[in-house]
Amino acid sequence: MNHWGEKRYHSMDYDLKTIYGEKVYKITLNGGMTCPNRDGTVGKGGCIFCSSKGSGDFAGNARASISEQIACGKEALQRKRPVHSYIAYFQAFTNTYAPVPYLKKLYREAIRDPEVRILSIATRPDCLGEDVLVLLDKINQIKPVWIELGLQTIHSETASYIRRGYDLTAFEDAVRHLRSLGITVIVHMILYLPGESRKDMLETLDYLNHMDIQGIKLQLLHVLKDTVLASEYRNHPFHIPDMMEYIQFLGVCIARLNPRITIHRLTGDGPSELLIAPLWAGNKRTVLNTLHRYLKEQDIWQGKEYYD
């Protein structure tokens, strides 16, 4: 078994503590952007699971400057514990979907803070034009840049159902371009999308195992109020796992996952005022504690069942 501190998997916390000698905390930012899947360029309304805030329900106030958002985030974190290192995380909507001069202003303002160690940007593979890549390359030479891509699934039928709005080739091209610049790539994968079997989900995982990616977020599907998915769930209820089913399947995924890939997320805690299902996901600490105990009891570790 590989050893990643106290965990049985290759966690983001382990990597960051190894590099920076301390825990590094995310400050979620809102750059005031939208998404081509909302403004009509690709589609309208966004992906069916996406909230009105573009998956940025915990992000900062777009009316405040980036410096103000970072200061506010620092203050909130430091009320709980002493913190000295941060990730500036542009989370809401598509954070490369704007003119390059605007992006340059936002990114440079974020990395100007000496306690910001990393710039993390959530975006779509089809929003990484050549001019954006040039900018990201320049920023990455100043401070590390992470790009988060919302793949969710490799299956075209599911991708069409969730209204993702781009094909797998766009994702592969984006990864290739980013990696040619030495930029870290983190991929979002949603577990238990409607209609997907365990076999389907593991096929997506196996595909990512052999891609040149550095991180993965395994996200349990959340049904949030005022989304298309919520209407689907109300009219045609689909399977949502209970906590133990999810944890047992996470065990399968972790054992199968390439040990070089850093795990950035294993669950999620959607905003309580919006979460319709699964309600048990609202207690993230309980989910993770139960998972860690299960991995130990079953003697599971990341890569145990991985074969190159």
C-alpha cells in the first residue's frame, strides 16, 4: 500500500502539505462571468444539474472586487483557525469565458496576494481558445495554475441528457493543450447520473486513469431546487444511492483509480437551502469519517485494483 499520510488515498491535502509544509485553504471567487451553455452560444439554461449560481453557490460576491473577495474569505477562515496559505478558486460559471484583458485583470489581482499560492480556475474545455491559453501560460510561470474541467461522463447519451454541450474530442484537445504548457488539469466526474450503471461510471474512471490529468473530483449527483434536474426527479424519480451504497461504490472507485492522480473531492455538501436529494450528503464530515473507516475495515487503498 502507498502511504499518503493518514489517508488511504492520494489526497489534495497530502500534496499541498508536502509542497508548502502546511494546509492550504480555498477561497472561492466570483468573476462575474456567465457560460456559453446559458447565454445561447451553446445552449440556454446550463447543464440540467447546475444551480442558478453556476455551481458557485459558495463563491464570493461578484459585486466585490477580487481583492475584496479574497480579504473576506481570509477573514472567515481565520476566525476558525490560523491560516497562511490559500488557493484563489474561480468557481462560479465558466471562468475563462470573457475577453482576455478582463481575465488578465482578474487573475493578476488574485495572484498579487503573497499568501495566494495557487490560482484554480473552473471552466469548460470549449472555452480555452489560443489567446486564453497564452494568458494561462504566462500566469502559470508566476504562480501555479490549476484548470478544472467538468467532464462528468464519457458517455455521449448521458452527456446529451445533461446538456453538457461539447463532445469528448473537445475535452481531449483541452487536456492536450493545457498539459503542453505544464498546467495542472483536474477533472470533475459525477457519480450516479440518471441512467448510468456501475459499468458506465467505471468506464469513465478507467478512461481518466489513462489521461494526462493530475487531479480528479468525484462528485455525487445533487438534485438542487430550481434546476431542470429537480423537475426530472419530481416527474420521473431516478435512483439516488443511500450513504452506504455510495461509500461502497467509492471504495470500488478508489481501489481502481491510478495512484498518481490526486483526489480533490470524494463527495459534496450542496447548499442546505437548495438540496433536495440526497439529504444525507449535507453532513460531509459524517460521510468522510464513515468512508475512512470503511476503507480501513475493507483494507482498500487507492490503486489496489489499478492495472496500467
